[in-house]
Amino acid sequence: MALNMKRVPVREQDPQIRAKNFEEVCLGYNSEEAVEESKRCLSCKNPKCVDGCPVAVDIPAFIKCIKEERFEDAAKEIAKYSALPAICGRVCPQETQCEGKCVMGIKGEPVSIGKLERFVADWSYANNIDLSKKEAPNGKRVAVIGAGPAGLTCAGDLAKKGYGVKIFEALHKTGGVLAYGIPEFRLPKDRVVDKEIESIKKLGVEIETDVIVGKTVTVDSLIEDEGFDAVFIGSGAGLPKFMGIPGELANGVVSANEYLTRVNLMKAYRDDYDTPVKTAKKVCVVGGGNVAMDAARTALRLGAETHIVYRRSEAELPARAEEVHHAKEEGIVFELLRNPKEILVDENGTVKGMRVIKMELGEPDSSGRRRPVEVPGSEYDIECDMVIMSLGTSPNPLISSTTEGLETNRWKCIIADEETGKTTKDRVYAGGDAVTGAATVILAMGAGKKAAAAIDRELSGK
């Protein structure tokens, strides 16, 4: 039988319908579709897909289990490597990682690894599969700062090895960017995020919320006063960046971080929640990454005509191709090769528009992307009543500034070894956005996993 070079299509909500609701866009595979897609895997002896996975999941092994309809075994196989499979299957940039290295992609379409991982995770939750197997307690205790993807992964891996783990989370809700940053229509909170976190708790991990490390407690006090044998910092990067242009302090200019937090964590998208969030008629989102797409698609669902303003061309958009595709399908307007010069403000100090200038691409910069340069005399105005700045984030310096001997770089990111997460302070490790600046969920998970292995080596004497 000839091998199918095209992947099994995944079911999605109709664009015209989903643009008006916050229900999940992608509906995923059912069991028949998952088995059919799994048959496309060649079970390579030297699987490049595994090399492309930041947490090194044995992808051919779990896909083989799907192919043989052993879904529980597939779930157990993934659980050896990943603590958050239902999340990874939804938000990982598989096209540039595992799927990007799939040999099927050379002459056809790569195997839909992400959708298969999602299917297995969802199936295991629907069938109450217990994946909480762990080693006997070893008497060692580790504190984890931050209940986002890096912290949850580190905590889960250490708990499996018998460590007593306690997570300290600044917000009232666990999940970090999974809870406040990624919209409900991409990552359902009750059905996915909360269940993944419950799986971490089943391993014995304790989570304390509303604890601001640097104020409520410090890294030093966790070690010296509370007796933790090691500390992992996975506090993320929640400090938004702005452009510094005129009008940026006007009423109606917000960071994507604040906007998404109000909508996701504070549930502004629900009629039964009284959440302070501006309802705009026309929104301009400045930026081209995944967060910009999330903010734009959220504003659209709240009733606004939405434009994305990005200073490079579509080829340089850093957002996932799937997110750009979905945004276009839903009717979001892309103002490419445009850069804001000024936020226009009315007599009441409220946003009334944005002055932009046309750009053209010059020589490549240090990132390898062609540098955008202004086209003289090409300014024009875009009418809008809200501007969302999505220009990236940096770590809050509170933890580093209150920890003796913890060094940071010029961007206020904690300096940590790339392979182990070890910082300049003894028994303190760090990973995720707190070290790299804003990046992806799976890279944060990979950092948490590496740090957990390094902490285990240090504390066990291996």
C-alpha cells in the first residue's frame, strides 16, 4: 500500500463562527484519525524528530503505540519525558522543532506529531489514566519559584525522583503564561491546563500561591531558614516593553501582557465576570509574534476591528505559521512593513489613532533577518481607539535584586548554565524566560527538565 504523503486533516471550528467565541479553534483527532495519521510514521532508526524536541520525547515509540491502538502505553511513554503533553500538543511550535525534522516532510507533509501528542494526552485524561508513578521519598527538599511551564516541569521531574517539592507562585492562579498569557481558544484552562497541573500535584508537589519571592520570602531565606536543599527559579518574564514614542501614556494604550491577563486570568471574555477591560471599536496591535496574534485574535472576539502593525514583511513574522493562518482566516488585517511613530491622542487624553511610517527591508541584522529601514515622507495615520503593544517582555528584577550572589546580564536575565541551569549562587538553579527572556513554552519546559536532572545529580551525589 502506498504511503500517504499528506497528513490527516485536523478538524477546526469554522472561521466565521469561532471569530465570535472563545471555544477551542482546533478540535483535534479522534481515535480513528489518530491511528490513520500514525501509520504515516516511518519509525526511523535514527529519528531526527527526537533531536528537534527540547524535552527529547521518544516520538517513534509513542506513535508506534498509537498505530497499534495501545493508547495507554502511548500516554505512559510520553509521561517519561513530558509533564505537560496536552499543553505541548496545542502550543508547541512543532513545525520548527520535531515536525520540522521529520523525513516525511522532504517529499510530502511531516507527520502531525503535535496533534498525535494532543490526542494521547486528551485520551488519557478522558480515561482517567494514572501517570503518577514515582520513586520512594529520599528526604531531600527543593523549592521551585514560579508555577509556569519551567517550574511545573522541574517540579514534576524531581517529584518522580522522590524529592519533596514545593512551588511558590506569585499569582492566585497556577500555570504562569499558560493561565494568563495564552487565550482560551488556543488553550482551554479548565479542560487542559488545570488537569495538567492536577497531574503534577498527584506526584506529591505542593503549591503555595500569592507568594511574591523577593517580598514575602527570599531565595536566601528558603535555603537558610526553611531548609530547602536547592532552589529552582522559573519566574518567567512578565515585564512588558514599550517603544518610547509620543502618546504612549495615553488612555487606551496597554501592553499585550496586561490585556491578555485581564481577559484570560480575570475572564473578561465571560459575561458573568465583571472585569475592567476596555471595549474598543478598532484596535491596532504592534508586533508580529505569537503574543501579538493572541492579543489581536482576542480583541477580534471582543468585537473590535483588529489590525496587526509589524515593521517587517510576512516572511519575517516570528509567530507560528498556524497562528498567522488562523488570524487571517478570522479577518484580522495585517499592516506589514509599517512602524508606529506616534500615538494620536484627543483632547481628553484618549487614543484616537496611530501615525505609522512605511518601511523597506535592507541588509540582514545580527538576528539574520533583513533590517527594516524607514521610507522618508511615507507617514500616514490609522484611525483606532486602542493600541496593544506586543514587543516582548523581560524578567522582573525583584528576585535577582534581593538574592545575594545571583548575577544577571544587561537585560536583567539571570545568568545560568545552558545545560544545567546552575546560576552563580550555590544550590540555586534557573531556567525558562527568567534566563532567556520571552521564549516558547517548550523551551521553558526543556530548561526545567535539564535543571531537575542537574539538581538530582548534585543532591544525590551521582
